[in-house]
Amino acid sequence: MTGPPIRVLGIESSCDETGLAIVELERGAGRATVQGEVLASQVSLHERYGGVVPELASREHMRNMPVLFDELFRKTGLALSDLDAIGVTCGPGLKGCLLIGVTFAQGLQVGSRLPVFPVNHIEGHILSAEMHYPDLTPPYIALIVSGGHTELQLVEGLGRYTCLSRTRDDAAGEAFDKSANLLGLGYPGGAVLAGLADTSAKGERFLLPRIGREMEGFSYSGLKTAVSLLVKKNATILAHDPSARAEMAWVIQDAIIDSLLHKTRKELAVRKLPLVVCGGVSANKELSRRLRAEWKHVYVPPLTHCVDNGAMIAYVAARYQAAGVVPPGLELRSRWPVEELGRFFGVQSG
Ligand code: KG4
Ligand code: ZN
């Protein structure tokens, strides 16, 4: 497939980050270049509540969206008429938040007549690895680890996913954040807990059970209870010995990573394929270190594209446009399993 590159605007607003980006995709070689990207994080808005407040999040997206849009086009010197398509996250995510991105995209569509692709947020995370590693081609296994999702998917092509395993309750990012909260590390404390754990030697004073090893799927709600009990039991040591907190952070990080490794190992033993790790928790250094120690072909996107961003959404839309797919209508899907995409886009085989 040859021709001029495809230039796409991506819009992300599924949770607490407003992200916009323009990505250019070469048709033949499949190389992608991020021409510009802007992001507004809402962490400081939600941290006093200890979690994302959906109503506040959607109002903040509404405020940020037009400002970021202007900033992006000013920075890149491009105009809507320079684009070939728009991609917008339609799910999974918070309904009110998704609605802001979708209505903004619809407005742009009316004014520009550009095709607008509904993008699945999880497919965005998965394909962010292909965006950065042009030598990476399906089939491969993707471990998606974010604040809302923990799953292993077999990736056989654009829109072609088979779920191998997913969490039965909490996500790995949630386990990091809730544990961090119990240790008094603020919200979202995943990265803070990881940073603290990295300052500690192996935590031998504290023990956490390995939960869910034998059951199907990941499970983290039991871990949360175990951490809560451990913190209560050791309240005095934690209050007086700063190294104890770091050691406990180490033990918690170890338990979360151990469960991710255990299920991934089982799948990679059956299918000897490359591994992609994506979603916010893939920013965890110890997780990538342990995965890379065990497997040769591990692909992790750069830090800025591990967490939510507009570039991954633009890239997915560009890939569908390049594949000649006609965009189905925009419809919010707060729950949207990635394995339903084949039917949705009509790309089940080939
Ligand atoms: O993908 P993401 O930005 O948003 C969702 O779609 O959920 O993921 C956010 C999650 C949060 O739970 C955050 O604490 C976690 O990723 N996270 C980390 C690290 N950086 C971000 N968890 C562990 N270690 C990190 N370094
Ligand atoms: Zn995400």
C-alpha cells in the first residue's frame, strides 16, 4: 500500500487525562511520527478525594478540551484541513468523560467533514507498542495493566484479539493505588509506592499471601484486604521506622508483579510469542526488569505513552483508515471488551 502519509487527530478523555495528538502514519512502511501532542492531567483535582470523581472529571475535560485543541494546532502549525481523519476514544471509560471527547469530535466533524473513528482505549494502549516498534508485528501477547484493566490478550492483527485472561475484580493499578493509600502515600499512589519500593532491599519483615495463583484470571481484591491487615498490625513500626514503609512497599509491589508474571508465564509457555506490556502500570521499572530477565522479546512503550495519551488514539484511527475501514458510527461504550472489535470493525480474519 503506497500513497501520502495519513495524518490523524486523536482525542482521549476516558478517565482523568485529557489528551490530544496529531500522528502521521506512512502507508507502506507503517512508520508513525507524533507531530504534536498535548495532555492535561487532573491528578491534583481528584487527589483530595482519594479517587476520580466522575462529575468533576467530565467538567474538567470540557474546560480543557478547546484550550488543548488550540494549543496543539498552534504548536504544530497545522489546520484541520491538513488532516485525513479524527479518532476519539468511545470506551471503555467513564460515560460523562467519554461524552466530552465524542461531542467535541462530532463538532469537528460537522465543520470539517473528516471521517471520525470510534477508538477503543485498550486497543490504543496495545497498539502504542506497534507505534513505537515498527519491527513488532502480530501475533504477540499483550499484557494490559492499567488503573481499570488487567488482562492478557492474544493479538493477531488490527482489531483481532482473543482474551486469554482478565481480572475478576480489581485491576493491578488499583491494587497499587489502594495499597499506596493504605500506606498514606496519596492518590494515585502507584508510582509513589513503586519509587519507595525501589529504595528498599528485599522486604523480609513482612509477608503477603500469593492470592489467585490457581484460579482463572487475575484477582487483587484479596491482596487489598491482606495489605490493610498488614498495615494495621504493623502500625507502630510503620510510624517509627521509615525503612519499614519502604520495605512494606517492596513486599506489595513484589506480590502484584508476582501475580502478573505467574499468569503471563503460563500463556507464554503455551504460545512462544513476543510480549507487549502496556497501560499505566507498564511504567513500573521493576515489572519491566523482571519481564526482560525472563523473556527476550518484551516491548514496553516509552513512559509518556504507557499512561493515557492522545497519540495512541490517533495511531489506532490511522491504522483503520490505512486498512480501508469505513468508520462505524460514534457510540459511547463504557464497557467495551477489546475482543469485540473484530465484529465491530468487520476485520475478523485476514
Ligand atoms: O493507563 P492509565 O494511565 O489509566 C487507566 O486507563 O487506568 O493507568 C493508570 C494507573 C494508575 O493506577 C497508576 O497508579 C498506575 O497506572 N501507575 C503505576 C506506575 N505509574 C502509573 N503503577 C505502578 N508503578 C508505576 N510506576
Ligand atoms: Zn488507560
